[in-house]
Amino acid sequence: MLALLLTILARNSSANGPMPYTEGALNKLNSATAKIKVPADIQGENDLKVKTYIATYRRIFAVAGYDYEQSMIKTIKDIQSDTYVVNKTTITLNNLARELLRLHVKTGISPKKYLSIECAELLIEFRDLIRSNMKKYGSC
């Protein structure tokens, strides 16, 4: 009984952390994405679009065993400091961070409305970083 409880606790504790930059983690994320479809074109007002998008990705990452916002925070911080090695996983996470940023810029909804303060402020810094050096980081 104790072993079962420890196994469950260990599994749930990993769901609270950011996604590692491994192929296994990417496979888990892809599997979760296949199970929980991201709506291709979220209908409705901008506020609903942002709320639905974030809620969907929170669910996808949770099913994969990771925390969405912590994964975005880690990715953006690593992009800012040039500390990660480019691989399929970091490219995917970089694209997701940029997609989240584009959604907020396009809709005009403040990132602070549905994201934690840390994640929202970092997303705003990320936008400024990209704008300040489009040659290095590309457009968003």
C-alpha cells in the first residue's frame, strides 16, 4: 500500500515541473496533444480565445506530466540566456512560447489575465527581446 502511494505521489510531483528537453518528454507531449485536440480556430471573442487556448495547453501538458507555465518560463529564460541546445524538443517549446506570445499580441488580451504573474511578465520581456533583435530571434 505504501509503495503504491509513493508511486502516485512521485508521478504527481513530476507533473508540477517544467518539461525537460528530451525526446521522451516530447513523445509524451505529442501523445497528449493527440488525445486532447487543440481547436484549430477558436471561435468567439478574443478573451474566450485566449482563455480556451491556455486551458487546453495546461491540460495537454498536465496529461504529459508537466506544468505548462513552468515549461514556458523555462524555455523563455533559456532563450534569453542562450543556454539550451537546439533539438526537436526545444524547437517545439520555442514555437509554443512564440504561439502564446502571438495570441496575446494579436488579441490584445493582457498575459496577466490568465497566466501567473511570473509567466506573464516573462512573456512580455520575451516580446521585447524579439522586437529588439529580430535579426537574431526572428519575428513572432
